[in-house]
Amino acid sequence: MNLFFAVLIFIASVGGGLFGYDTGVVSGAMIQIKSDDSDVDGMNLSSLWQETVVSVTTIGAALGSALCAKLNDSRGRKFVSLLSAAIFVGACILMGLSPNLTFLIIGRGWVGIAVGFAATTVPMYIAEVAPPESRGKLVTVNNVSIVGGQVFASLVACTLDVSKTPSGWRYMLGAGAIPGAIMFIGFLFLPESPRWLVSKGRVEDARACLTKIRNDDDDIDSELKELIQSLAEERSNFSLRDLWNDKVVMRALFVGCNLQLLQQLTGINTLMYYSASILQSSDDSNSNLPPWDHKNVLATCLSGAVSFAQMVGCIIGMFLIDKYGRRTLTLSSLAGVIFFLIALGAVFVGESNQTMASIAMCAYLLSFGIGMAAIPWVFNSEIYPLYARATCISVATTVNWCSSFAISFTFLTLSEAISTNRDKPKDHPDGAFWLYALFGIIGFVYLYKYMPETKGLTLEEITHLFERESDKETLPLLSEKNDAIVQQSE
């Protein structure tokens, strides 16, 4: 890996950090925002309004994911990444300065759009610039940066709580503008994806890009030829309407969407968005204490340790993914997630214990980080042919965010409704965690049967995994545009 390529991966992964920071910071900020304490400028929010503030970001992210497919195809991965960073900076400033709940919700919505752009585009960009033998590891770097953003956000929230900074939640939310600005400035100096350049007939620009990001002894001409050949066999201007007529892509998309759906149905964003509140509820005496009470400050700071456990899992997964493969790592990770969701629910039966809750949450997130955190993004960045990649990744990412909205918007209400403790259902979310474990069991059976292995294959080879004998009768026709690209390469 040459120096320029290492810098490219770092800057691109800051996009994951934006996603992670927003996920992590709202957990600590919510303890202050939901209170009626004037020292922290609290807004006295009910459970419904807490769910709204948290989940409106996922609505924005779903919208951003749906909108950016055409932008990725028409303007390129670099443009969408720059747009994402610019929106994120503006939205963070708006949240930090918001005079009331309405402006806070608007800012959260715009942050979601920026996160949707980044979550869709950055893994695709990294997958398209990475060499096949290290593609899984490099896309996983993006996921490590997501969790790194969560850990950093938790540390910021802990620091502001310990120091009893007035209106600390405003600084927590506003500070997200810093990584957004870093991403924007960095992407100004990065090249466009070589695959996107080839798709637009800019073969020499693609060659220049590959020359810059590959080592001197890499066979750039062979890689470029393979790119051109794969594009020549594929259709251009692929749209959602075309999905229904392409059985191979539909098979891949169904598996990819179900993997994204399962990631959310196993409850990851409830533990990230509400980790401080969950830890607060695990000590029954915390619920009515002021935000700066040492027990609530401890809950906020412990959420940082919980986030760090997922980061450790992601780093472990980064080194295992290209050795053991996507399928094996996913199933192993999911088995651990199911087990520790059951254990976490058991912690809240009877008298709950904050220490045991912290341990169970850390074990859950460690297991989740090893496979389920990154592989839905890695897998979706690999399994689609170039002509359908932007559209399909946009659809799969939209599924992820819509399911994230459903989970995050219902967690507080659901945990009260199906709690086994009817005296204090708000402080005993055991039933919700057991429901997420049930979703995990169903998903495990599905993935065991239908998820193929993609380790070590080129992006072009992976698309053949979803082909059947009956598909060979309907090969896609070459477009005039692709003919021109092939002639240019000769």
C-alpha cells in the first residue's frame, strides 16, 4: 500500500466517522436534552419526543440513501462525498445553535441526509479503489471509523458532563462539524473512483487514478482491461425499474437487503442511541436524578466503554474478514449477538444491576463488531455488477435506515409495553432484547442457507455467484456507449 492510497483510505473513512459521531453523541446528549434542568438547557421531553429526536436522523438517512443513487451514477462518488460533508457541517452548526425543539429536529433530519449519503457512497468508493486481496479489510476500516466516531462522541459527552459545562449538549452536537470539515477538505484532493471513470468513458483518467493509488509493481494495464471488459458486458443507465427484469441482480439484492435488515433488527442502534439511558435505567435510583448527578454522569461515561467494546470487535473483524471470509464471520458474530441479547434481557429481570448490564452490553457489542457491524456494508459493496451497483447499494442502504428508524423510534415504547416488570416497565427493557434475539435466530437460519462466500474474488467474479443456468439465455446487450469504451481501450 503506497502512502497516497493510505491517506485516501483515511480521508474516505472519515465519512464513517461522521455516522459514528452522530450515533454516539445523541446517547449522551439525550440525558441532558430530555431533562427539565435549566442548567443544561433541557427541553423536558417525553418518551415520544425522545424517540422523535433520535429517529428523525434515520428518516433523513433513508431519504439520503434513496436520493444519492442517481447522484453517484451521474456526478460520481467524490461529488456525493463532498456534498455529504458540507451538509453535515451545516446541520451540526444548526443543532448546536437551535433555539427550540423544532430547529433541533430539523438539524437532526439534515444530519441524517448527510449520513445517508456517506453510508451509501463511502463503502462503495473504498471497494472500487481497493485491490481484491485486501478489499474486505479496507472496507472494514470504514466501519472501524464509524465505531471510532462513536467512542470519540462518548468521550466528548463524558468530558462535558464531568466538567458540568452549561448547555453541554449543544457543544456535543455542534462539535460534529469538525470531522465534517476535515472530510470535505480531504476529499477535495482525492481522485474519483476508477470504475466510475471507466463507466463514463474516461479511460485515461482511470489509468492515471490507478497509477496514483497502486504500487509500482502492480499490473495496472491488466486491472484496467478487466474493468473495461466487465463494463462492456453490462448495461448502462440501470434504474429501479430494471431490477424487476434482472433475476441475477434481484437475487443478490434480496440477500443484501436482508443482511442490512437483520443488522438493525438485532437492536444495534438501540444500544448506540440509547446506551446511556439504558445504563441509567439499570440503576433504578437514577431515573429522576438531575443530569449532572454523579450516577447519571457515570452512565454517560460507561456508554463510552460500551462503544469501545464494539471498536475492539471491529478491529478484530478487520484482520479476520479476508482470512475466514464474510459468511463464516457473519454467522459466528450473529451467534454471539443472539446469546448476549438473551443475557442482556436476563439482567433486567428482577433487580437490575448496572455492572452486569455494562458487561452484557460490552459482550454484545464485541460480538456484533466482529462481523455484523461491517459485513453488511462490505457484502453489499461487493455483490452487485457495476451497472447496478449504485442503485442496489442505495436500495440496500435505504432498507437499513428504514429498519433503523423502526427500531429506534419504537424502542422506549416497546420496552415498556413488553417488559416483564409491570411495576417499573420503563427501567426493565428485558422483553425488547429478547425480541431482538428472536429476530437474530430467524436471520441466522436464513443467512446459513442463502449467503454465499465472496472472499478473495474480484468484484466481477462475485456477480456470477448469483447466476443460475436459466439466466444464460438472457445475456445483456452491449450499448453503443460500452462499444466506444472498448474501442478506446484498444
